[in-house]
Amino acid sequence: MKLITAIVKPFKLDDVREALSEIGVQGITVTEVKGFGRQKGHTELYRGAEYVVDFLPKIKIEVAVASGAVDQTIEAITNAANTGKIGDGKVFVSDLEQVIRIRTGETGEDAI
Amino acid sequence: MEQNIFELQYALDTFYFLICGALVMWMAAGFAMLEAGLVRSKNTTEILLKNISLYAVACTMYMICGYAIMYGGGDFSLFLNDIESNGVTGAEEPATYAPSADFFFQVVFVATAMSIVSGAVAERMKLWAFLAFAVVMTAFIYPMEGSWTWGGQSVFGMYTLGDLGFSDFAGSGIVHMAGASAALAGVLLLGARKGKYGADGSIKPIPGANMPMATLGTFVLWMGWFGFNGGSVLATASVDSANAVAVVFMNTNAAAAGGLIAAMVLAKVMFGKADLTMALNGALAGLVAITAEPSTPTALQATLFGGLGGVLVVFAIITLDKLKIDDPVGAISVHGVVGLLGLLLVPFTNDGSSFSGQLIGAATIFVWVFGTSLIVWGILKAVMGIRVSEQEEYEGVDMSECGMEAYPEFVGASGSGR
């Protein structure tokens, strides 16, 4: 099982969510985050004083998938979130040791 | 002794006018809060700036030429030169209140009409295009239709609305429907916010970021409206006018209450939930509905009139969305649709007006304001563009227009001074 973490642009959330639904993903967790990658920050003025805006608003999507579904999921996310412009985001894949469904106690791929 | 009493009357009427004017100015704060609460956080700074700057623009342009157009009676003079020293055109001679008080009371009404536009075009209009329109609206468009109504002038020499039985006490049509007409013209040329209407005809809700602000704004508007309607009695220093003022305050309050209850109950019935934003719009609709005639109804009638406004506004909001006319705060519904209702309710309790007079007046105001607004928005669209770019709309106009966020995070000590 893998945990797929994707950082995408906020207005792409609906598109990614729909794309994941279409391939049968049944649950995701979403967080509002701020961050930057290779995009340099830009400066703004507040009452005449300059400050650097490093952090841009992004959305973090986390989804647990069975190992066999990883490639499909990555493809769905990247296609939906891509705009071709700088700041589109990244997808991280990490190993998921265990998953438990709280209500029923199911574990492993049954809990996904 | 008589001179003393006259002076006291003059002072009291002037004082009353000024306090009511200040209350209407307070409505500008109400609009700012209401709109700030109903847009997304990334667009909040810009709408706050729009609200306070349009107020300043309105005051300045009306001073420069708007007041002269509206009340000059055909004698045109800039910068209040003639108006101040000669007293108020159309008032009894000698004047019973200070001429500058009249200007002060009138100028805040202009700002109210203009601020109606800011909510309807929120989240996607260029700030400076909006302010350019505000200059024309407050210097010319509003004063012209104001001159045909409260100013008593004939409409390009064709007819005089007062003679036809048109009556609009505090401005359901002259201020509110006029503002909404300008807003409608702008929204039609501007287009809906990205993502609001799906290709399949679905309507996506775009929730406001701050319900406490929206609610506080409504309360502030409710209170300010006592000045809006109350001051339109134009006097208080006699038994008759004091009685009228009291009735106006009472009815204004009653109509807002009726509007809120009606909208809240209707929302519960139609949507299954007590929608706060509908309730707030309902209260405002009640206020707009009574504004054309708050002095002649009974308190019960005022409550019912307000209730009608509350019902109408809910349906208007839904209908506008179905027509894909995107109005983030419901301004066109509250002020335009219910503004018309307010005008049409007048003959029910005021024999001095007639339905035909109200309709002709409404049509005159709408055709003039909507038509000239469409032209001005059209010119602005061609010359400078009125809509921000797609990228700016996604990032939020706070950053692109104002360079600052309304609710900044991650800025603190480490975000500055590198």
C-alpha cells in the first residue's frame, strides 16, 4: 500500500477530486498549505515597507491506495492538476505500513 | 422671541439633517462589512478598498458638479459656488436649514447608490475601471436622474415626473433601483466568476469568507437606514415633522424585521436550512421595500411590505443565478428587483401617487441609468478592460490590485526584512 501526497494549485482541487473519483478512489484528505518550489518569491509593499512573499497558497491532497493502483492514481492527479505553468506542484509516493478502518477494525487493503 | 424660535427650529432641523447624513455615511461601513463577509478571503482587501474609495470619489465628484446638476435648477455652477450662498433651490425662503447640511445629506445618498455596484461586480472587476465608472456615475448619471425626480426638473423637456404622480420618499427607485441598474449593466459586460456556472448548467456556490462581518454589516445598514429614511422627512422641528420622523423610524425598523422573517422562513421551506445570507438579504430587502414610502403605512403594513420584499428577494436571487447573472452579494436582487417593488407599493398607502406615475418613473430611471451605464462600461471595457486576467482571478485580486492579503499567514518576523 502506498500513501500518495500531491501538492497542487488551489483551483485545481475540484478537477483532481473528480479525476480520482473516476478511477475509483474512495477517500482523500485535503489540507490548505503554503509553500514554494523553484518558483522564486516576489516582493510586495506593506505601507511602504518591502517584504518577500515566499509562500504561495497550495492544496495538499493525501490518498491511500493499493500498490497496484499507484500508477493510475499518479496519472489521474498529474493530468488533472497540470496547467503547464510554473507552480503546478508535485506528487510524492511513500510506503504505507498499515491502514486501519476505525469503525470496523478492517486492516490492510480492505481498509482502503 | 419669534426670531429666537425660528433660530432654534433652524438649528434643530440642521442638526437633524447632519446626524441623519452621518447615519447614512455609516451605511457605507455597513456595505463594506457586508461585502467583505460575502466574498472569498483572497478578494477581501480589494473589496474593502473599493468601498471606501468609492465613498471618497462620490463625495468629491458630487461636490464638483453632481449637486449642481441635480439641484441647480438649470443654473450650472461647479464646486458648490452658487448653491452654498444662495440657499437650497426649491426650499422655502428664507431657508429653514443650513445649505451645506442639504449638500451633506444628499452626498451620502450618492455614495449609497454607487456602493450597490461594488458588490455585484466583486471578485473579478479591475479596481481602477470600477473607480473610473464611479466618477461618471456620481458626477453625471445619478445627478441627472436625481434632477428629474427630487430635483423637480422635466425629463429633457418631455414630461415632469412629479406631475405624473411619481413619488419616491427616500429613494427605492432613485437610489436603490438606480444603483442596481448600473450594477446590472456592469455585470452583463463583465461576465460571471470563473467556476460559478458549470458547462452543464449547474450553479456552484462560492461561499463568503466571513459570516460575522456579513451579519455585522447588515446590522450597521439597518441602523444607518434610520438616517436614510428618517432624514428624508427633511425636518424635525415641529410637531408634524417630529411625528412623521417617529413613524418613519418605526416603519423602517418594522419593514426590516418583516423582510428578515419572511426570507428566513422561505429559505427554510425551500432549502431545508435557515440560510443566514438569505436572512440578511431579506432584512435589507425589507428596508429597500419601505424606502419609497415609510411615512404613510401603519406598522403592520410596513412589516407586511417588508415581508413581501423578503419573499421577492429570495426568488430574485435564485432566478438571477438561473439566468447566469453572477451577483456575489445579491445586490441586484435586493436593490433592483425590490427597489421596483418599493416604488409599486407606494400607491397602496399614499393617495398622492399613482401606479402609472410609479411605472413611468421606474422606467425613466432604469432606461437612463442602465443605458448610460452600459455605454460607460462598454467604453471602459474597450479602452482599458474591466475584468482582471484569469491568473489574477485565481490568485485573488487582493494580491494583484492591492499587493496585500486581508488575512495574512506565514508572514510574521521571518517573512520580512531579509
